[in-house]
Amino acid sequence: MKYRLMTPGPSIVPEETLLTLAKPVRHHRTAENKAIMSEALSLLKQVFDTKNDIAIFTSSGTGAMETAVATFIRPGDTAIVISAGKWGERWSELCKTFQANLIELKTDYGKVVSPAEVESALKKHPNAVAVYGQLSETSTGVAHDIEAIGQIVKKTPALLAVDGISGVGAMECRTDDWGIDLLACGSQKALMMPPGLAYLSVSEKAKRVMESKPAPPTYYFDLRKYLAKAAENDTPYTPAHTLIAAQVESLRMMVNHGMENVWKDAKTMSQAMLAAVAAMGLKPFADVPTAGLTTIVVPTGVDGATWPKLLEQKYGVKVAGGQGSLKNKIIRVAHMGYVDAIDVIGIVAALEWSLQELGYSVQAGMGVTAAAKVFSASFVPPKS
């Protein structure tokens, strides 16, 4: 049985990228490795749509998030956190770890925090050092309006730090135009890589704030060291250079396809999934769905623990369940990175078959037909 990895990280890795990982390991402090690092940084800037410097960490995406807090927050500094799920809560946990005066803009799972709420918080707390938020909240499948939030934050002294770990490469994200000062990302989602690398883009505004702060209370995640070495196409500590070489392969695919096309494809797959969900009589969980992920409410009468297990064991489709209070209440189906229309059609068919087997009334082909219509409209221009 073919295994289809449709979780919101890790995601499917292209064969060309996997083959790069199979090459012999070379030493990391070489001219060859610096050339690879240079290309990786150049390609990342194109994917991030930024001219800002980017630091590469050998860590999960949380390492980039921690750096974005440790570098700029000192005990007592005010930090505003947009919290709409587990990853917003991670920003809060990080800010508490570094003893911030935490202002949490918290909303119910499945909802989003509005730009107006962010604007109000900044007016109440004009001394805020940073606003921390998410492009895509993976735990619930919602997308925040970072473009609008960015226009608000850029008018203030505060920095805008965005968790783009599951959003970059699946959603439109214009780092510079939107005023994102710190954009964190991980390798294992829409960037089509195994876990192990994290990225953080840093604006000139963020650099000025960084230089005004005393040295951060961290050793490994000292952003100053990473930016200094990035200028030399290097890293301060031993990098996962085999992963960086492989990441270059996946980034080339994205850039060659064109980021506008990458975003368009991801949006179309999201629309197809949502159409299928509606046709099957199911409900999406997110009020404002992200492009790389569809969250589906487990219907009444279906066991929320059994459904994803059946999908994996019988149909080879690995999806994710809900986290925390959403455990067994939703499933999360990713369609980011190395996923196309044919994959989505197959996923929808597996959803139909598994639901029928679990006793849920769904007519075979209803979801598949709805998804196919969305793709047909995208692939075939309308007749004049």
C-alpha cells in the first residue's frame, strides 16, 4: 500500500530532494558548503518575498520562535501575543519563559484575532516591544490577516514577529510589503523537507531594536551570531548541512514554478477540499481557513479516534487529529508542499470510503465530484 503523508508536518518530500540526502556526507566548513549555503539563503529570500537577512538554525521551527523572543524580550518588557490555538499558546509560553509582561489576545479555537483587536492592544500598550502571531494556526486551521496586522504594527515602535512555520510556501506571504520584522519558518511543512531546519528573516527595524538590547540570555540561539555568519554564507555552529543541500532542491522547485503559482495552487486545493467537505455534509472547523490545511469536524456518530486510524491502516492516508481540547473532535488534512490535484481527489475518495465504513451516510462520489469541479474551473479557462 502506498503511504500518503497528509499531516500538517512533516509533509511529503520530493524524490529529487530525498536523493540529495542519499549523497555522501562532506565536511561542513568548505567552499563547496558555503556555495550551497549562499544559494539556500538566496532561494529562501525569494520564497519569503524579502530582501531581509535570514538566519538558518539546526532545530525545529520552535528554535526560530524562541530566538525571536529571546533576542528582543527582557524581563518586564511588554509582548502582545495573538493566540488562536496551540501555536499562539507557544508564543505565550516562550514570552513567559523570558519573563515578558504578557498581553494575550486570546480567542476560541477555530476563530481568529482581528486586526482591530491588535490595533486596540497597541494603543493600550504603546510600550510593547513586539506583537507575536501566526500566519497559519496549524492546530485549528485558521489563517490570520497578517497583511492588515502588519500595516498596523509598522506604524508603531513594536516589531511584528510571525510564525510562518506552516504558512510560508502554502499561503501568500509578502514579508517586506506587509511589514513582517521577524518571520519564522520550519523545513518540514510546505518547504517539502524532513524536520531539522528552521529559518528566521530579520528586518532592518528588528536589527536596530536588537542592537539596543543587552546580549540575550541564551547561547545557541543568539541571533547576532547567526546573522554575522550568514553574511559569510556560514553558521556559528555545526549546521545540518546535508539537510541544507536537500532544502536547496525543494526551494528550486518552488522558485522555478513561481511563488505566485505556488500560492495559487495551494489556494485551489484548499477550495477543492472545502467544496468536498460541504458536498459530503461535513463542516469545516476554521472560520477563516488557511490554504495549506483543512480542518474537518468529526460528524456525530463517528468515533474521532477510529476515523484517522482507519484512513491510515486501510487506505494509506495519514492525517492528524485534534490537539488538546480538540482531541477526537476534528481531523486535520494537509495539502501543502508536494501535493497536487490528483492527491487531493484521492484523499477525498478515502474520506468518503472510510466514512461509509463507519456508518456515516455519504453518497459515493459526491465529495470527489465537488473537488473535481473546482480543479476543472482552475485548469480549463471558461468558454467565451
